[in-house]
Amino acid sequence: MDTFYTAYTKLLDYKVYYFIKKYTSFPELKNAAPIMECYGMHTDFDKACCIAGINNPQIKENLFKEVEATITKSKVVEISSSDIAKKVIAG
């Protein structure tokens, strides 16, 4: 029997929610799918872990790193209305 965890984020109603799930798998059984034992969902990572029953600091740290790796990094580029007007006129 093995235990593993997954963590990811999802944007719902313009808020980022953390989803934490705990699974148990049985590798000795060839066709047995993992069983989700518990999960937590919250806008606060620590609260999502608490809801999922995960209190081990090392596991939480690893899950947070997993979540950070999946978050898409973005860059804000400011566009002024005068730039848009110039492109429309020159168009």
C-alpha cells in the first residue's frame, strides 16, 4: 500500500483555489485504481491542507512547491489608449 498526494490551483470566480488530495494505492493489485481518501479546497493553502488532513510540514512544503511549479508566470504589459489610436489611424 502506498500513499501519495496531489496539489493544484484553479481559478474560480476570479479567486485562486488550492486543491489538495490524498490517495492510497495498492501496487500489488494490478488493475486497482488509487482511492482518494480525502481532499481539501480553499483559497488559503494551509487551510486546504488542514481540510485534507495533512499536517506534516515536509509533505506540505513539497505540495506547495508542486503548486508553485504549475502556476503560469505572466507579465503585465501596459498599453496606453494613445498607442492604440496610433495603430488604428496608421492601420
